[in-house]
Amino acid sequence: MRPHTDYIKMKDLKGGYLYHIYARNASYGIWVPKKESFVISRIKFSENFIFEEYHWDCKTFATVQPLKEIEKSPFEVEDIVADHTREEGKTIYFRYKNEEKLLEYLNKFEGSRD
């Protein structure tokens, strides 16, 4: 991934806002400051799910460069959290609170993707 020189720094981002981003798996994401990440809609193996990618200036797994603020999302940052559930005492599943609504909102901006 080739970095942009004019991306928005973490200190200038607003929690819960939607940004146009340059990233591996999406073009739009909601900034979650506590995790230094963007919540995105990701498609892999024909499955559409919520995923997180981290700001370019983050210490680990830096993959996102925010380029433009779009709008305040309808979600509060505190509500963008993963719920962890166990099934049969072995497997841990990560589901986001309001996952369907988050996906619906993000997919409106992503448009149709292959």
C-alpha cells in the first residue's frame, strides 16, 4: 500500500464520524478513537461482516489512511463494540452490537462491490 502524504492524523479525527479512507478492504469507515481503528464493512469469501482496520499512525497493523470527513454517523462510539460469545465452550464468536444496522449504513457508501 503506497501512503498518501496528506491523510488526516489521529488527533484530528472525530469519534463516531464516517470518513472516506484509503485501506486494504474498504473505502469508508467509522472512526473509533479508543481502538485507534476504523469500523468497516468487509466482504470475504462472499460473506459481508464488520471488521476493524487501524490508522496509519497506529503502532500495530497500520492499514488505513483517512482522506476526508463525510458525516457524523448515526452510531455512538460507545455502541460500536464487539460482543464475545462462546459456543460449546470452545469457539469464540465476535458479533458487533447493531451489526446489521452498521453494515447497512456502511454499505450505502461502499455501493456495489464484487
